[in-house]
Amino acid sequence: MPLPFRNVVLTGACGGLGQALARELIGNGASVALVGLDAGRLAELAALAPERCAAYTPDVSQGAAMQAMAADWMARAGVPDLVIANAGVAGGYDTAQADDLAVFRRMLEINLLGAATTFQPFVGAMRAQQRGALVGMASIAGWRGMPGNGAYCASKAGLIRYLESLRAELRETGLTVHTVSPGYIRTALTAGNRFAMPGLLEADEAAHRLLAAVTAGREKIVLPRRIGWLSKALDLLPEKLHDRLLRGQPRKPRVGEAGATAIPGLSKEPPPR
């Protein structure tokens, strides 16, 4: 299906889903600002259409850096009609561990604040042209807290509420706000998971479904839909039983444990490669 988007800003373009989104958008003829931390991967994506792409490596939690990126991109390509706040990190969390407080803070900075810093430089210009879509990458994990995953769940729950607020603010301005709640997608963020991942999607399929749903105007997007139905069904259980079922599942690896993914900017993590 042809996509209507001609000018796109995409954060988290280095990750599995980000790369899949970038390839589909570029393949459909869009000009794309590729935002991520791995300059090599960004260069590979930009090489698919160098006349239509630019690569940027700011820290998404830094407002000034994101504003500079936005100013450069709009000077090159004009006002975007699609902005996707896809940058995100994941990892287990243990409140009893003092070191994990830094993990919590950094996860909030990237997953929650990073969406606001991504949208902020573009909203005024997009509102002036009275069209455009803002897409935030939340998660099913934001619907309910899960044992050992408190930082990630909190960041995604906060993002869902932020997007709800933004949607209400921009209603009838010509801008649309889309909340994407994936279940499990085969990427580096899920590679270390030691628990069952029902409905696991390949990144290319998830990207295709996401862009099709945004094109169709769906404001709340669950990937795949059946994982949303499963989550809602589990919520019908008594709280104690639900907690017992979740508590019995293997925990997501914490930073430093086998299978954990790096969190860029975290002091006890090496810099991203």
C-alpha cells in the first residue's frame, strides 16, 4: 500500500523496528531524517536514498540537541508530515538495588522525556500547516505493571498518558496523535527475554502494520491486536491471581546480567558501539 508521508522524522532509527520503518518509508519515496546513536547504521540507511535522507546522532533526552536537529532538517527538507518518536530502551529493575535508580532515571529520560523532546521542535510548524501525524512508541507494558520491570512499565505508562494529553490539545488542529502499543517484536530489546512472548512479530511486519494503521488514522494501535485482547483478558482476573501469574514468570535481565541490552548514557554502561 502506498504511504502518503513525504517528509518524516524517525528517532530510534538504529534499532530493529527503527531500521524496518526507515526502509519502508524510504522505499515509498519519503525524505527521512534518521535519528539514532550508531552513525554507521544510519549511514547505511541513508545510502538507500542519499538525496532524501540525513543522519543525526543527538541524545534524544537533550532538548537543545533535538531542537538543533529539527532546525537543520526543516532547513533542508521543510516541515515534516510524520514524526515518529521510536527511540527507547528496556531492562529489568530491582527497587532494592541502589544502582538501579540510575537505570530508572535514564529509562525515563529516553522513553518518556525523549518523546516530548522529539515532538516539541516540530509541533508549532506542523500546526501552522494544519496537517501531520505524531507517533509515540509506547508498549503493552504500559498498560499494567509487571514484576521486575517497573522502570520500563512506568516509562511507557507515562508515555501513554502524555500522548493522550497531546492528542486532546491538538484535536481539531489538523494534527493527529497516535499511540502505538506493541507486544513483542523480534529486536535486540527482546533478544534477552527469558519468558514466553506470545504473538511475536518480525520487525518488518510490525513496521508495515504500524505505518498502515497510522495511514488509516487509527489513534491507538496495538501490534499485534490479539496481544491486546490477551492483556485485557488477563486484567479480568482478580489482582492477587494476576500478580501470582506474572510473578512466576522469568524476569527481564537487569543491566549487567546476561542477555541485558545496553542503555546509552548510563554511567555504568560502555558507550554504544
